[in-house]
Amino acid sequence: MTCGAIRSWWLPRGLERALPRVAVESEESSKAPTRPRSIGFAAMTVPRRIVTGHDASGKSVVLSDGPNPKSLDIGTAVFHEVWITDQMPVPIAAEEPETTDRPVRVPPPRNGVMVRYTEQAPGAESPMHRTETVDVGIVLEGETWLLLDDGSETLVKPGDAVVQRGTNHAWANRSDKPVRMVFVMIDGAITDELRAATGPLSFFDQALD
């Protein structure tokens, strides 16, 4: 993919120009878990996910061990949803239904946490966007550029961790190889003091499937 072919890594071609970066409501989906298709670059093997819990006697056990059940390919990127919570503190029962059986969204649910792997194609670049979250993103393979409002461009390499604190940002893969990252996204709230400095804010919240 050339620089001229750069497009949003989470929106279909052209849609990033049609949709404002604002919160969008969406109902929960009852779709079966999706699996990735060919996306024009060497997609990673679907990650293995191991989930623990408790048996009837209260002993710790492995509840499931297999390929990650929810993946979404949007053409220039793949999202692998590992685990999603909906409240804090997180209620911990012996077992629970599959947490990723819902539409793929950029941020976690309100009061929730989301863990996902992402893959971004060579030459792909996301739009500038903001989520009201604290995100920890760790590069596993490849490299990416973190772009911010002040014009700064920071190269992020394997093993590097970015702590994204509700900032307007974009990711740009300017290499000839995919970049693979793992994200932990934690729902948050912009303080009144920061809002006074930034002025009105828009947050990206769009179902991708």
C-alpha cells in the first residue's frame, strides 16, 4: 500500500470523511463471533486466549483455552477483542457469558475496560480521534508513529508502551510491514479543569461491524 492509498484503519473507505467524530449510540449485537479474512497483508494468527474461573467447589480452573473468539477485519486493520468489562469494580463470578459477543467499538463501555490486539497494514493511518479513556498500548511487532495535536510525531517500536490519557491522536504505519499492538483501554472522565483549557470536545464512539 502506498502513501497515496492511506486510509482510516477502522472505517470503510470514504466513511471517515462522511462521519463526524462524535459519540454514536448503537444497540448490542447478537452476531456470532467473527473470524478474520484476508486483508492484503500477512495477518497474525488469531491469538490464543485462556480464561480462568472456579469450579463448584471454589477451586481455580481453566474455563476455556482456544483461539480468540472475536476478530474483525476492516480492510487496513484487524481487531482481536480479548476481554471486555462493563462496570467497576468488576463482578467476578465462577463463570460468565462471553464478554466479546457484541459490536466492535473503539472505546470500552462506560465504567468498563477493554483488552484487544490490533494489526495495522503498511501505509495505513488512522484519523485524528479522541476517546475519554486511559489507554496503554504496547507494540509487539513492527513500528508505528504517534501523532498529536502539537504536531509531534513519536516513533514507537517493539517493547515500547504508550500511555494515552484522553488525548487527540492518530496512529501512522509508515513502514513496509504490519504493526501489531496490544491495548488495555480504561474508561475515564475528563476533568472540569482540562475541559476549561480544551474547550468543547468530541469523542469517537462508533460501532465498526
